Amino acid sequence: MNKIKKVHLSGENSISKGPENNIYKNEYRPQIHYSPKENWMNDPNGMVYYEGEYHLFYQHTPHDTQPDFGRMHWGHAVSNDLVHWAELPPAIPPGEDGAIFSGSAVVDKNNTSGFFKEAGSGLVAIYTNDGNSAQPGKPQVQSIAYSKDKGRTWSKYEGNPVLFPKETLDFRDPKVFWHEESSNWVMVLAVRDRVEFYTSSNLKDWSFASDFGSDIPGIHRGIFECPEVFEIQVDEDPNTTKWILILSVGDRNGVNPNDSEPPAGGSGMMYFIGDFDGNFFKLDETLDSIDTIRWIDYGSDFYAAVTWDNIPNEDGRKIWVGWMNNWRYASTLPSKEWRGHMSIPREIQLRTYSEGLRLTQAPVTELNQLRRPILSLQDITIKPDMNVLSAVSAAKIEIIAEFEIGTATEFGFKVRKSSSFDQETVIGYTVLNEELFVDRTKSNTVDFHPDFAAKHKALMKPEHERIQLSIYVDWSSVEVFGNNGTTIISDMIFPHLESSGLELYTLGGELKVISLQINDLISIWGNESI
């Protein structure tokens, strides 16, 4: 067996003295995920790639760690590699037109809006104004703003709002994209128990096209939020595509019965496969029960994800990021200086399996630049009470493993482990039930909300008698990608920083490790003492 030297990763438990470094070294601060320097954040907004930069806008109250919905801004960060982020001043502030709720941004390449020079282009943001008084009794309306300087400054359109609701409540979260076949802009909106589609030639004048979802059984598990529709290749074949409709749903107050909630309770995301002609979304199959709903993530903390618009054709990927939080406990998190962070960016694919088409997700390859290899093992057999990783200590880590199911009844990893603090987060697989799970009940700080301490699980059948896991562990989260991204569990955790032990365990019998790679992950904030 490989001999492993005791490894304790530099910088894990030392706090830098510099003021900027201190910001990103405070307790629970994500080291490989984006979070604002301070105060509240929630849904990602306005995701767009433009002139070499990925823009990440998000719901932000720059003055408070609580969600001040009446004074919500669009926060703003940019990146050229989806990994390292520069936080910019808030992009779009609230005003007399109301708070700035969720929305999207597009590159107006052909100046359809008339905001830019005849041969030029720029960014147009489309967002919900909450508390707008332009039409009494209808506070949620859609407005637009534009930027001529790569998103650094924004001008609100003088003709706002550009779209009023038919009803009075829950008319929000516009996702806009250019539909090539119909040569129109399409807006997808969340309208309480359905989504509505609108079309426009100029981003200013919108016409109702259709709606979707009000008559589908089993999907009404709370108010609909942050919808999106996009076209995607099937099995990476450019000649075969389908359309995916995404919905974020959830019960924020815990009043719905358990069978009407997302898999982990509170907030969750579902997806539908079909076709879209620029006006109507048509499902591929009939959904006749709750059992036919397809969930995107089986953990508590992946919500409101939306894709980046305008990613170059030569890249061709569909990439998104989600809010790592849950409305059940979002405002009570134990982090003090800030509340909320994003997931790692993920590439989405649509693949064919024996049970049909399924959405898969994988960490973007740009994250590989953070790797600092610790160890690699192959073709070893693990027995109960035998931890080959006892020499490894890390508070942030990437684990890539493939197992062959032997006589074990359960196996997996215990991360952020400490015997002195009696802490651990268990990422495991139960063979009889064919379930992947994350158990965070002993992950240290769990008492800030009664729903936080939980074990989240998802059905995941072996593939050729093997189980594959890719795991990202950070100072306050785990993201688990099972069987090449077919099954995902994303959960926040709040362990003591010195809880950095790692264990590979098996119960009930032996486990064959086909391959195991463990990498440290360099902090994206550049504050690590090597």
C-alpha cells in the first residue's frame, strides 16, 4: 500500500494580517466560491459573457446582512476565467421606481434597442421592479437598463416599465434571450403558479405569447421563481438538440406537507425537457404524478441557478451558477460579515440513458487550475475500521473517486472531521437502497434553524457495478457529483476551521477502490501562504 506522509495544507488555519486578506479569511468564508465582501446576497442575476468577461450580478443589500427587499440592488462581480472574481460596486440601485429584483442581461449585438451606436453593441439588463407605482395595485413590473461601458455604469430606460402584469402579485424574474429562428427576443417570467412567455423585437415592446405549467400535476410546491428556457445539444451532437425549461420552487415557511416540498425541503429546482418554437414550450412526455418530476439537485443549497448568456459558439458550453442557500434558513446563517455565496460554476449537458434523457452537471474545467495534488491511489481494497487517509488534513479539497461495489453495505467519505470537536460531514452511499447521501447532522454549527441538521439522499443506481464520485469541499459547503454528474447533492456546512480530517470508510464488508485522487484547492482570493 502507498505510504502517505502526514499532510497539513499550508494556510488552512492561519489568518493573514492584511486587511484585504482578512476579509476573505473570516470564519466560514468560502475559499473556492464567490461571496461578496460583506452583507447579503441571493439569486444570481444578469449572467452574461461580454468582451472577455463573465458578468455575475446578484441580489444584494450592500448595507445589511439581512435581505432588505425594499432596497434590493444588483450586486456585481466579473471574471475572465469563471474562478477568480473581482467585486465591483453595485450595478443597479433601487430608486423611485422600486427595488431591483431578479432578472437577466443580454448583449444587444444588432442594437435592436436603439441604445447604442448604429454599428455598436452593449449590455441591456431586464429586471423586476418591486414596489413600482406606475400602475396602482400592480407593484411588480419589468424594466430595463443599458450599459455602454461593459457593465460598469447603467442608465435606466426613461420609458420604464416595459411590461405590466395582468394580475397583482408575483410577476417577476425575467430571463431574456435571442431566439434565432423567429428573430425575436423572448422573455420567460415567473407568474405565481405558471411561467409566461413574451416576445419583442426591440427589448422595449413586449407581446404575450403563451404560458406553461398551471395544469401540470405535482409541480406546484410553492411560488415559481427564476424560470429559464434554453436549447442544448443531446449527447454533445450539434445536429440533435432539445429545449430545457428550468423552474425554481419552494416553500419558504415550512407550511406545506413534506410530500409537496423539494427533495431536501424548502427551496429546490426542477427541469422539463421539450421543444420551443419561439412562442410555445411543448413537453416531450406527460407528467402525471409527483414521481415523474425531475430534480436538479437533491441537497438543500442549490437554488435560482441561471445560465450565462452569449458564451462564444467556439466554446459551446452551457454554464450556470446557483445560490448556495435555502429560503428556510437563509437569513439566520452563522456567518457574521456576509450572508450567502454562489455554487461553483457548472457545465450542463443532456445525455441519453436507459431511462431516457437526463440533465447532468459537472464542475467547469477552469477549476482545475486550483488543484494541488496530495495523493493518488489505485486498485486497493478497504476493510472496515481501516482509514488510508488518516494522514490527510484539509479544510478545502477535491476528491475524485471510483469504487467497485464488493461486500460493503455502505461506504464513502467523512470530511471536515475532528475527533476533538466531535464533528464530521458524511458523504456516503448505501448499497441496498442504492442511495447517495450527505449527512450534515454533526457538521458543528447546526442549531441556527430546526431544518438545517439533516441527512439528504438521492436514488443513484450503480453503473456496471461501480460508483463514481466527484466532491468539492470548502470552508462552508460540500458539492457532490455522483456518477459523472447524474445525481447532485449540494449542502452548506459550518464546521470549525480546525475540523479538517478526512476518512474513507466502509461498513459491512470490503470495498474495492478503482481510483482515488485527492487535491488541495488553492484559495481563489490569493491570500494563501504557501
